[in-house]
Amino acid sequence: MSRNIFGSFGRYALSQLHKLSSSQRLAEHRDLVLDWLCEEPAPDLDEVARRLAKHSPRQAPTVEDGILAAKTYIKQLYRSLSDQGLIEANDFAALTRYARSGGRRPPDARELRPKNAYNLLRLIALATGWLRDGAPVFEATGALRDRLLDIKHGRVALEEVLRDAEALAPELESARDKSPLPEHPDYARADRLLRRAGEELARRWVRQEPGPWGREAPTAPEYSTSDTAAQEPE
């Protein structure tokens, strides 16, 4: 192990939490916008943006900034629905037709987010301790455990989880800077370990020793040279 844990564990988890937060903002007023588009006559993009800017709890420096942010949100909404294949084009007209068609609504992507947020925050805490102490501690205890359980059971808003994660970022960076772990992995040692494992697996198979890598190993798939098999991607 090395200080690369900082990126592969800590920074990765922070970036994923930011993606979850962005997805939440995208879904936040989705149904509201779709309901407005079912009115007679259907409001245009400017009208929907004005309504959304007034409804949004997020403060903007000016009214114009709020409307611009609302328009950006609406564009993200129809782009997301287009990417999911729920509307036929990436534009406001397709979004309006979709809203007025009575078709199925996109699934609520927030159903699994409490568990996702729980795992990501736990990953940051694990990375911080591992970098700081040089060894992992996988069991969460004390206040951290209580907080993680609240998050896992959906009792903490995602925005609050993101604030928790951002508050841990300085500690994560400090642990990296002072870590007893080496700067880079010992690639030669890892290579030797993998070679030893490969040789041991081959030895057990050739000698048909008892166990899942010897006599009880599953039958290898048959090799095929058919055109279909040759064209399949690896």
C-alpha cells in the first residue's frame, strides 16, 4: 500500500458524492416542471424558468441569474431524459411532448442514494485513518458509526452528507502529507507476489491436489474458433 490511497479511495469518494449531489439537484424539481408543462396552453421555456427560479430555495445574486440557473437546470433535465431514452430528442419541445403524453416518469434515482452516500463517506474515513496510521481499521465506532447509520437509513439529507465529506477533506489531505506509507507502491514486490500466486495455482492444478484450485476446480470453458466467437469483444 502507498499514499495513492489518497486518490483511489479518498478523492474518488469525494468526487462520487459531488456527482450524487448534482443528480439530486437535477431530480429536485423534475416532477414540478413536468406538471407545469401539462397546463393549457403549455408554458414556454422562459415562463417555466421564471417559475422555477421563484420556487427554488437556492438564492441567486440577481433575478436574472436565478432565471439563467433555472434554464440550465431545465436543459440538464431534458438532456438527462434524452440520455435515458425517455424522450426522442434533446430539446425543450421533446420535454413538453413527454410531459403531456402521460408516459412513464423516470425512476426515482434517489432510492439507493442513502446507501451510496453511506459507503462513500465510510470510504473517506477509512482512507484517512489508513493514511494517518499506516494500517486499515474497517470497523466504524463511536460518533462516526452513529452518523453512518443515520445516513444509511436515509435520516440525513444528501446535501448534509456532502458537507460532512467536505469537512473531512482537510483531515484527509493532512493524513496524506504526514502518512508513514511510502509515496508509491512497491511494484516489484507486488509482481513477485502475483507470480508466486500464479505458480502455486498452476502447481495445484497440474498435481490435481484437493481443493477449488486443484481437483475441485470448475471445468474451463471450451475454446471456440467460430466466426461468431472471434467477433465478440473481449
